[in-house]
Amino acid sequence: MKTIIKESLKKLITDRYLMALLFFLLLLAIILSIVVGFSIHPSELQLVSHYSVFGVTHYYRDQWLYLIVFVLFELIAAILHIILSIKLFIIKGRPLAAMFAWFGIGIVVLGWLTALAVLNVWKS
């Protein structure tokens, strides 16, 4: 297992574009997680966490701790996209790995926008 990881990283180092793209993805996820993390403030207010047509009440509320999920999502999505991009680079080549890395950047940005939208609704 250790040799597989070392060989994968050696192969990744040969491609500067993909390595820079994956580094940017990780850096973006860390920065946006910090921004969302510092935007969360403890409060007694409850926020709407999900909606269901089948329940007695359609809107279900949760505590402010639910907002920490957005921070974790940013980091986990970035790490999984980096791992899968490296695997795709080894198996299928550079174009597919780069496309998957760009999709990861898109998902991290969409997660950040969603978190900001929920935080803005929660604050007002």
C-alpha cells in the first residue's frame, strides 16, 4: 500500500498542471472552510435543516451545530476529489483527471455558496 501511494505521488509530480490544480483545490477548500467556520456563531435560534412532504411539519429545524457539516463537507469533498483525480490520472490519463479536479473545484464553490445562503437566512 505504501509503495502504491509513493508511486502515485511520483507520477503526479511529473505533471505540474494537475499537481497545481489539485493543490489549488485543497487550498480553496481550506480557505472556504475557514471562512464558513468563522461565520458560524453559537445561538439559541434553530435553523431549517431539511424539508419533507411526508412529515407532520414540512420544515424540520436543527441546532446551530448542524452548520459545522458545511465545513466538513468542503474538506471531505476536496480530499476525495484529489484522491480520485490521482487514481484517474494513473489509470485513464491527464484529461479525465483534470476534468474531475475542475468538477471538485465546482463542488467546493457550490458548497460554499450554499453555506453562505444558509448562514444569511439564519442570521436574519
